[in-house]
Amino acid sequence: MQIQQIAVFLQNKPGHLGDVCKTLKDNGINIVTLSLADTQQFGILRLIVKEWETAAKKLEEAGYLVQIREVVAVEVRDEPGGMYEVLDALGKGGVNVEYVYAFTFHKKSARAVLVFRFDDSAKALAALQTAGINVLTNIDLF
């Protein structure tokens, strides 16, 4: 199962990240997790939110360039080797990882979530399923 991720392109200037967060706050949208990658002149903010369609619309109305990408979220043990098990399964399946970021799922859980973008999601999902790795759905995540 794939989930929707919002990618927002930002100028690398003071206040721009805060402005995105304010837009979401003003529309009652909570950020589940995010990743920010930057270069000298711009950054790519990747967000997972429950109300992704509303968030994308409101950010576009605020003047941001927004793209929706499908990503795969998997649950792993939050301990040494947890991420390796997933990467090992993907490697054995011949799957290339474009990028990944992570967050802990619950404060009381020993689990974490890895969010992946693959060059071939169908191939990745098959490799994860073969390895018995839990792929999260929107219901699981939110």
C-alpha cells in the first residue's frame, strides 16, 4: 500500500519553512512527519499529513510549488538491525531506494516507521511482502 507525500519546493531563505507550517496550522492540518533536504538556493520539504489533498490545495493557494508523490511506509523494530532487515530484503529483491526518512511511531512502542521512495514501487512491495515486512496503510499510519 502506498501513501501520499507532499513535496513543497522552498527558497532557502529565513521564514519560508515557518510560513509553510503556519499555512498548515491555520487550516488545522497536523504534520505526522517531515524531511527537509536543501541546496544553496532551494529546499525540498517532504510532508506526510492525513489531509494531504487539503494541505496541497492550501499550500498551492499560498503560492508554493507542490507535488504529490506516492511513498511506502514500513514498520520496523526500533533497535539495532531493524532498518537493515528492510534494506536486506529490498537489496535481495533488486530494488533501488531513491530516498528514505524515519520517525518513531508511538512513544510507548519499540517500533519505528521508515518512509521510502522507490524507483519501482511494485517491485519493492513484492520484495517487502516476500520478507514478511509490515507495510503500513493510511489507516495504520493515521
